[in-house]
Amino acid sequence: MKIDRINKGSWGKIRAFFDLKTEEGFTIKGFKLVEGVNGLFVAFPSQKGSDNDYKDTVWAERELKDNVTALALDHYKNTKAEEPSSSFPSTGSGFSI
């Protein structure tokens, strides 16, 4: 796995949006790096439902989630800071093959 694209900034509690490319060639879009009470964490892609609650659209086992979080935090800390944008970047939705 590798971070395919990262858009750093400050949108409320969100610090970055990123896409993840798998070894099999799938690109999963719409991950978020969020500032929580215990530090940064990765929020998996989600969609707003008819009840106005957000539901995850990608599920992963705990070990894989931990690997994605470690990869994202490392990439976030080791990339050059960009100018924060005042609006949300376009992240697309769904999967790309």
C-alpha cells in the first residue's frame, strides 16, 4: 500500500485528505486524517445516508486499519506543508481501477 495523493490543510478538525493505492492496483479515495482528542487518526471513506448520519463505505480488519494509520501519519509528517485551503478539496467517491 502507498499514499497515492495527500492534500494537507486545516478544515475544522480535518488535517488532510488522501487516497490509498493497493498493491493490486486499486485506488481507494476519500480517507481523512482527523485531529481527535487523543491525536490524529484516520477516518475511512464514508457517505451521508438518508438519516443524515455518515456510514463507512470501506471496512477493514483492525490490523489493516492500524497499518493504514501508521502509513498516513508517517506520510503526513514527512511531506512539505501546503497552503491551507478555505474550502474542502474534491475527493471524489467510490473506487478507481
